[in-house]
Amino acid sequence: MKMQKLLLGCLLAGVGLLAVACSNVNDAGGSDNSGVTEAVSPSASPTPTTETTSTPTPTPDDMPPIYDVPEAESVIGTRLCERYQGYFTVGTCVNSTTLNHPRIEKLILEQFNTVTCENETKPDALLNQSACVAKNDVVVMFPQRTIAILDWAQEHNLKVRGHVLVWHSQTPDWFFKDGFKNDGTLVSREVMLQRMESYIRQVLEYCNTNYPGLFTAWDVVNEAFEDGSGEYRNSYWYQIVGEDFIRYAFEYARKYAAEDTKLFYNDFNCYIDSKNNAIRKVVEELIELDLIDGVGMQSHLDVDFPSVGDYIRTVERFSEMGIEVQITELDVTTTGSDEASFEKQGDYYDRLFQFLIAYEKMGSSNVTGLTIWGVADNYSWRSSQYPLLFDAMLQPKPAYYGVLQQAQ
Ligand code: G3I
């Protein structure tokens, strides 16, 4: 084991970081699409030990329970969730549109064993303004489009990652204002904490009551830190409550979540030191209070940023904190849809998964779940950069075979 780690460590360390002109890779990882320029080193991605394409050998039995691979009709024949059974669950995000597309639904059921609602369990979907105004209190209502997805997941024995309770985006401004009115003034810290607790309680109690055992995880807080500086994002949550809005969110989530629901802090660009340090500092505090179970690395990547080496070292840094890591929104953009671009993208996915498995086998990481942020390129939030595993015709791309670590 030590020799393996040493060898891999040398591979990683020995690769020179070729400081090249900062790429203008605009990491659109978050909702504000803030650009990130970063010294990239295309050749810095190490070549890991080759991974056999057979079903992986079982990992240490201290792994958290790995969910079953539900029965499903064969579409392609190979199944991503089966390929990584024993390592981590493999999921995708779904929305009302993709779920009502019969061929996409079949593909999801064959390939994945967990799903995340792309938008349907966010505050702007669950908060009902007219009811809040009428009651002058927080009113959460799960709309039919959300219920349809959760019913479908339950019916097909898929598990669900809850996304997201406390976020600066897709949370209506009126939620922070007097009387829940669009033109109200911002409420006090005390009122906002009461609203936060009420929102979290209503969402989690609804899920516990109507979907017992369905939600294996919730992203409790999303994207609380700025990219470059690692400072707190100047959201209404931060402005009204202060830095401890994160602790309160996890306190309320722990209070109302089911025992077996894991609580995550979720963010993008976690491999940038200033942000990584800020995240690890708050996560340390939450670990001390036993309020957090893991970190979600969104992982909105590009074939040229970050290097697989930098990425896997970030997975290791979070894992070393003794918590779970979940890759929550993986996609890898590419410059074009020509064969060469898709081959390069497939190679990036292949190396990424080789390293993920190598580190799991060495016990250097603790990845328990992985979600690809969508199925087909044309439905992706980054559709113009073809980031996913299937093309618009639902044909598997080299990226799919890269994830499988199988020759196409
Ligand atoms: O529902 C409205 C529809 O009524 C309206 O006609 C239409 C046109 O304006 O907009 C629809 O809302 C869109 C929503 O997706 C549902 O489709 C929003 O405009 C659009 O901005 C929103 O985009 C989502 C984005 O989050 C918003 O920040 C993407 O689908 C979703 O993939 C993306 O996911 C986020 C994660 O939640 C957090 N991490 C970053 C990731 C990418 O931003």
C-alpha cells in the first residue's frame, strides 16, 4: 500500500507544472459564472497506473453503504452505476423536461442509481410568495413538477441528493424582506434566522414524511465564498445574518434531517487555494460541532482546467479531514464538437476516473457519491461547450467510455 502511494505520489509530484499563459478558461462553475484565470499545465496531468476494466475489487468494508443497482431495461448494455458499485454511487441531475423524454428516462434508469433535481428542490421552486405574504410567515409548497420527480425516483428505487437549502442564487429577494414584499426592507438577523429555520424545517419534514429514506444527502449551504479572494460572498444571508449563517443552516438541517441523510457544504472551484482554505476552515468548525458529513465538489471542469493532478489532490485534502467527499455536478467542457475535441474530453474523463479509483483503492480519498450534471449535451446548462457523456442524439461519446475506462 505504502509503495503504491509513494509511486503515485512521485507521479503526481514529479510532473512539472508548466506555468503557461493563464488560460482564459472561464470556469462557469457557479451561478455567477465568474471567470477564473489560472496557470494551467496541460502536461501536468499525471499518467496514473492503468486501471483494469473489470468490475472493481471491493473496497475496504468501512465504506459507507453503497446503494443497490436498481433493475433497469438495457439501453447501452454497460452501466456506470454498476461499474462503480463498491466505490461510490453514480448519479445525474434531472428536471421536468428531461424526465418527460422517454429515451432519456430509460438511459437514466440504466446508467444511474441516484438523481438530483436540477432546479426543482431549490428555494425559488419551493417558496410560495402569495402564501408567505398572506400568512406573514414562511410557507413551503412542493409544486407538482417536484413531486413528479420525487415520486418517479421513489418508484424506480433511485436515491436522491437534495439540492439546495441555503444559497444566494435561485432564492427570491422577497424572502429576505419585510412582509415578503418585493419592495420591503431587509429584515433583521433574528427574523432571518427564524425564516431560515422555518424553511429548512418545512422542507426536511415534508421529505421525511412523504419520502422516508429517499434523500441520502442534502446540500445545506451552496457557494458561500468568493472565487479569487476566498472571502464570504456578499449574499443577503451574509449581509443580514453574518458569517455564522452557515453554522445556523447546518444546525437547523441536523435538527430536522432524517438520521440517514448526510449533510454537505457544496461549492465549485474548490481547487483554488484561497477558496479551498476558506472552505476547509468553516468545515473544520462544523466537524467540531458534528454538524457536517461531507463536502460537495461541484466539479464544473474544462479539458484544460484544472489538471487531474490538482483535482485529485483537492479530493484528498477534503478526505483527509475525515469526512465524505461527493462530486456533485461533474461536467467537463470542451472547445468543439469535432472528433478530436471529443477524444480529448474522453481522455480527461478517463484519467479523472482512473485517479478517483486509484485513490479510493489506496484509502487516500473518501468519495461516496458522484453526480454527472446532466445526461445529453443539448440539455446541459453549458450546452454550447458539450460537457456531458451523451450527445444530442443520446449516443455515448468518448467521454462515456472514458468514465467507464473502456475502449470505445
Ligand atoms: O423556469 C424558468 C422558466 O419559467 C422561464 O421561462 C425560463 C426562461 O427565463 O427560465 C426558467 O428558469 C431557468 C431555470 O434554470 C430552470 O430551467 C433559469 O432561467 C436558469 O437560470 C436556471 O439555470 C440553472 C442554474 O443553476 C441557475 O443558477 C441551471 O438549469 C442549473 O443547471 C444550474 O445549476 C447550478 C447548481 O444548482 C449549483 N451549482 C452551479 C450550477 C450551474 O449554475
